[in-house]
Amino acid sequence: MSEQRLAAWMALAFVPRLGPRKLSQLQSIDSPEQLIQLPGRELHALGLSSTQIQFLHHHSQREVEACLEWRERSDGHILALCDQLYPPLLKEIASPPPLLFVRGKVSVLTDPQVAIVGSRNASLEALELSSRFASDLVKSGLVVTSGLALGVDGYAHDGALKQQGETVAVLGTGLERVYPARHRGLAARIMEQGALVSEFRPITPARPENFPRRNRIISGLSAGTLVIEAAEKSGSLITAKYALEQNREVFALPWSVDHITGRGNNLLIKSGATLVHSADEVVAEIDSLINWSYTKQGDLFSKHPATQPASSELFVSNEDVTQEQLPFPQLFANVGNEATPVDILAQRTNIPVHEVMMQLLELELLGHVVAVSGGYIRNGGSKL
């Protein structure tokens, strides 16, 4: 991708409240280079608000220059959704990130991957299993992908590295703000044998709402997701949920009924996840998917059809969205034009906090709500 095209794409991607789906639809109308040059009245006709047009014309360039300067200074990479190097499996999910910031071996993102996720407060047995499964999976030629968190994630990355394998860490922060701080050394090792990835601009700090978002990327990059150990209310279950929605395999290790931090695994198995005892079983299950998804013809590419066809309308107004089309109407009905915290929404709806966060994320990716300081508001003040 040319420098000019990348800069234009970034300028569009940074426009507030312009989600991945709408950004892709814009690109289907004209090139990013042409779109950013359009006068305000034409952008308004395409559905952009005055605030969005103001940002695009007067503020986006500063953001673009900062990211390009980061790329040169850090020897990083910036991949746009329309870039040929963009990971093909990730491109298929319902709301792929418009931009990926990468440090390390960018080519590893198009290699066959298996995600390993689990509890931050994992048991010693789960930590050992995480390392062992990661080691065995990279021996089979797979890349291990996880979220750089404490517990299972960290041990999965470390297990892959010790076996001289490749691993990908997807961050919920910018790449200049590695979180948790104690994993900075691990992150440096990952860059040597794999890659650090984030959809957030390099200096983005840790924010609670960003970590569920990164989970869809972990599962989206991977042919399958292996849950090592998860409690009933666990972020790992969010990743498993995304994997299922993305038509990817979900694997879970079985745990004793008395093992509290493994009850989420047993619920997954009860719901249809594949019970596995070894990495060989994981490899055997996803082998056909990998063979179908990846074919070497110079570059790696995907044979899968897109999971969601592009809409024929550039923007769907809030007035046109019905209760039947809108997911989670109960939660959405409790989001107004003033910021409402997640815990208050959970109290109002009687829905567990972790489920509220998953639903809010999906509504945000669909463009119905917006995360702001203090909670969530409706996008455009929808009256549904």
C-alpha cells in the first residue's frame, strides 16, 4: 500500500464514531484519497456529521502524522483493512479493525494460528497446561495467539517462545503502553519471534472497555480457540463467544466439578465446545479448516467467503433500525443520551456485568452506542 493511500485510510479510520462497517462501505464508494478531499457538503450527503467532517478536515492529519512518526521510530507496521498484508481470517469477521498496529514479524499474522486463553488468576495446574499446550502446538507448526495478560496468556506465550515457536500477542492498549507492565520483557521476546498487535493508536492507555474489544481479534486471527481454564464469569468466555460467532472452532479442557475456576470450561463443553485432552486433538480437529483456509500461492490467502455481505446502504439511520433488527433491545432501551456506567446498566437490566460488556461491545461495533467518559451513550441520540 502506498504511503498516500495509507495516510488517507488512517485519516478516515480516526474519525470519531465512524465504525469499521461504515468505513468499509465508504471505501466501496470511492478511494480514501478521494474521500478525504471531498467538500463538507458531499461528506454530509454521505452521512457524516458536522463534528466528523470538522475532525476529518482539521484534526485528522495531526493524528496521522503522529502514527507515521511512531512507525518510523519503532520500526513498526500499520496495516489497513484494504492492505494485501492484512490477515485474511481477521478480515472475515463481522467488524474487522480498520487498522492494525504491529511490531515484530508482520508475516506471522497470516500463518495458521490457534488462540490460547484462560484465567488471569489461574491455578498452578492450568498454568502448566497452558505452557505445555503452547509448546506442543508450535511443534506442529502452528502460531500461538493470546492476549499478553497475566496467568494463562503469559504462560502460553512463554511456552511457545521456549520451544522456539512463533506467537502473537493482541493488546488492549497501544503498543507503546504494554499492559500489564510486568510483561514488558515478555513483549520484547515476542517481538523477536512473533508479533505484538493492537487496533489502538500507539499511546492509547489501558481502559477496561478496550479489553473485550481485543478478544474478537484474538479469536478472529485464529482457526480455533482453546480455553485452558475459565470461571463462569470470565473474559475467556467472551473470546469463546466471538470464536463461535466467527464460525471458528472452540476447544475446552474438562475440569472437576469442584474446580471453581474451571466451571466455565464445563459450561462451554455442555454448550457444544470440543472437549480435548491434548494438543494433537486440537490439531486434528482444525487441520481441515486450516487446509481450506490457507493456500500457498506466493502469499497466504483465505478461501472462506465473507461472513457478512456489505450492506447496500452506506448508512442506516437510527429511525430505520427496528427492534427486531437491533440486538439486545433490553440493554439498548436503558442507554440514553447521557453517559451511563456499565454497573448501572447491569443493575437496571438484571444482566451480569460481563454479559452487559459483551452486549455493549456488539452494539458499539454495530454503531448503535458509543463509549464515552463515564459510560455509554446512544450514537446520534437514537429514540428506539
